Amino acid sequence: MSTGFVEDETLQASVSIDDEFYKKRPFVDGSFTFINGVKKPYTKVTCVTSPIRGPDGERIQIGTEAHMTCEEATVAVDAAHKAFAGGLGVWPSMSLRDRIITVEKYLDEVLKVRDEIISVLQWEICKNTNDATNEFDRTIKF
């Protein structure tokens, strides 16, 4: 069955290691877990790669993510479930005013790393600058 995708090496995105775009590529460090409000280093990681290929023809690494076992992932989900506490946890019990203040603080922090997030979108899913910028800005407005 055909996927409709063309497997043509000449159509693959690539970049030279001398290119300024390559030198400024992002690296998202996901070599940690964040459970019950505690960030812990995590050594078993999976490499996150871009569809963009380097001069060697290999996909360029742009980050890592924790490669959790089913048991470890279950601990994280259980912690989130416990924190929600059937709608009686800190967040759901917080007043509307306090939730708005918290979200606004979060947005202030996200806006500080706007350019880095746009760069990640470009490298992770091959969006051009304009499309990645528009996606970020649209999300913030939402």
C-alpha cells in the first residue's frame, strides 16, 4: 500500500555544518522527569531528531526525552491524578482570579523564550520562520 510520500533523497531537507542556521540549532534537554513537583535527572533518554539532515545524511539531533518504562510513566500519571484529587486539588480549588494570575505569569515566562520555541518548531517539523512564528503567536493569543 502506498503512503503517498515520495522517498527521494534529493528532496530531503539538509544543512551544512558551516551554515549559521545549523550553528544556532536548538537542543531541548529532556533528560529529566518532573513528578510531584520534583525535577530529577534521568539518564535513559531517547534522542529527538529533526527531519533536516546533516552533511553526513543523518537526521540532526535537536534534543532528548526521558525514555520511561511503563511503571515509571504510571507513577507520573498517578501523581497527576492524585494532585487533581477529584477536582479538589490545588489547581481546581484555586479561585478564578488566582488561576488567571498563574496563567499570565506562565505566559510571561513563555514569551521570554519565544525565539527559542520558534526555532524548535522550525527544526522539529520543518516549518519556515513565518509559519513557526504565526503558530507560536496564534497559540499565545488563544
